[in-house]
Amino acid sequence: MVNRFVVKLGTWIAFVSAMGCNVSSPAKNTGGVGDSATTGGDSGTNSGEGGAVAVCPSALSVVCSDYTTSNIEIANLNGTSLSGSFVSSGSTPTGLTTALSGDVDVPFVPPASGRVLIIDRYGTDVLTWMNLSTASVLAQLVVGTAFNSNPQDYIETNATQAYVSRYGTNSNPGQQMYDQGGDLLILNTSNYSITGRIAMPEENAALQPSPAAMNWIGSDVVVTLQRFSSDFSMIGDGRFVGVSPATNSIAWTVNITGLQDCGRVYVSPSGKVGAIACSGQPDSSGNYDPTGSDIVLYDLTQSPPVETKRLGLGASLTKSIQPQLSFASETTILALTYGNPGAPTSGDTAIAVDVGTADSGAATVTQLAAETMADVYAGPFCSPGCSEYCILADSEANAILRWQFSNGTFTPASNATVDTTVGLPPIDIGGLM
């Protein structure tokens, strides 16, 4: 999840921790999930090794946290629970030498290996691989290399290699191997080791590349660079780069002029259209300027991707768009807007965006849900061709919001209960092969 500043500032993490609900972890978790319990299909278009492939996720991993304590739930594609507490901050399974902190996340792209991968972020900087069936720990790897690297995302590029994006840049490198930061670490997933790094580009000396979310576009891994200064007082325009796993090098760069703080590049079911949401420039209170916010569409049949239209949502809604979204169909996107943390009743909203009507830039927008608090919606997840449901984590309601999507229409379904074992609210959703 990329909640405002949570992934970036240790001081914000400490603040949220102090305000958390301090729920204690269970003495025993609910365990692994066997193949017969999952509800993945054998068709659809989800990102995987080599780009869009005809594979459905077998299940979903749901991150529950109050930023003091964390719990990972395993859920069906429709959002209903399979294992309410697969692993938590209170877990002590064999092989877990570093306990989960309160700031964890899971990859967006389902690991092709079928392993559960947990990213422990700022200040812990550890990756944990687990067996889905047995909930046993396979390995843990420190990716901090003597500084707060703040790992953001993970993607497996082949049977033995993976990348992890490291948001932080080391101000005093040269003390250990691979301690520069602002990069992709190259991992050997057969022996869980670091084998190299790919530096991310940044020509402005006042900014750091700040690599964050990843996805596949064709045979390239696309990495979003958020481009903040070390103290977060400055930000550059949006940028994403394509990295070739064949050469472990940057193949192309796309700049998003006039928009800032952008999220992952999401891919439509056909693999031909890309969409990226940018939130705009944040101020010292964490509010974003909607003039720098929008959703931008790209033609992914060209390399590098070519921008085709901007939807004008920041200006038309006078709200900033959150960086996470999901394609419900080739022409419909489930997106989120930010609430105002300084206004008690100005909360997040979930919106359906019909991009099929956006030939001149404007898009048809329908509000699907709203909350009274800011920073409570995250992880919109649709799986066209695999599930009729679109779901969304709602930490204010402590539930998974659900819609059945058909013929361009979202029909509300009953909320799914998330974590009855620990009681932590859901804050993000990722896929499992």
C-alpha cells in the first residue's frame, strides 16, 4: 500500500503506531491453505513472468495492520477468508528469525513460484518467503545492507531470479556490498541471496529516484520512480522505467510531465492499455494538490509505451487520485480518491471510471462508496476473466468491500469479514499464484 507518507517517513510511521489500536497478536495462527481450498481459475489475464499471461491467482493475500502489529490473511478472489491469520507479528513458526513489524506489505504481481512473499519495510528491511500450504517459513533475507532501504515491491522474473525495489537512498554508501539504494536488488530465489543491483536514473541532484511499485509490460518489468528529495520537501514529475530481465538493465524511460507522485502502471485485460494514477504534489500536512493529479492511459503495444490520453480527473473532481487502481474490464477502472485528513467528514471515495467515453479527455465517473476518514481505502483488486468480483480494503469499516461486476456495472455485494483472529483492519491486497 502507498498511503501518503507511510512508506516514506519513519516519523509518520511512528505517529501512526502511537495512534494504533494496539491489538495483541494471537498465540496461534490459522495456518496454511491447501490447493483444494483456493479458488483460482485457469483463464484470464493477470500479470506474471513475461507479462500478461493466461493465469488466474489461486488466492489473495490481505495485509491487516494498525502500523504497530501486522497480520496476513489468505482470501478467495471474492474477498472471503481462507485463513484469517496465516502469519502475524506474534507468530513464531520455525525459521522466522525476524518477527513481522507493523509496516509490511505483499507484492502486487503473484509470485510465479507460488510462495507467499512478505515485504517488511522501513527500519526492518527484510523479505520473508513462506509456504502457502503449510504456513512454514522458507527463508528470510535482509535487504537493508546497513541502511534503511525501505523495500517497496517484489517481482519474480524467472524461476531463480527476482527484483526488489528499494525506495531509500544511502547517504553514506561504500560500507557494504550493494548498499547504495535507490535501486532494484537482484535476488537469487533458489538460495535467497543478493546477486546484484540495477541503479535507477535521476538527473536532478536534489532528488532521489525513489523506486516503488512494479509490474510487467510485455517482457519488461516496469518500475515507477516517485522522485522525492531526501527530506521530501521537493518532488519531480512522474516517471517510470522499463527494465529488461534478460540483461538486468534499463531498456527505456517514460516521463509524465506535469503530474507527480505516481503509482504502479496497471495493465488492461488485453495487455494493450496501461493506466497510471498520479496523486500530485503533497504539502507538509500530507494533502495533495489535485492540479498535479490524474489517471493517464498508455498504448502498451509500443515500446516504450506511448501516452494516449489524460482523463482530467484531478481537475474535474477537485480531489487527488490515489496511486492504486484496478481494471475491471478493458474500458472500466476501479479507482480511489484521497480524503482530506484535516476535514473530519471528508473521507476517501471509490469510483468507477469509464475510460471508453474518454475520447476527448473527460471520463464518466460514478461514485461507488465513501468513508468519513482519509487514508482508509486501499488495494482495489479486480480479476477479469477469473472472478466476477471487484474488492477493496476498507480499514475504517474493518472489512473487504465487494462488488459484482458485469457489463460495465458494479453491483454492491455484502462486505467480507477479514481478520477475526487478531482484529486488525485490512490495508492492502496482493495476489498469489
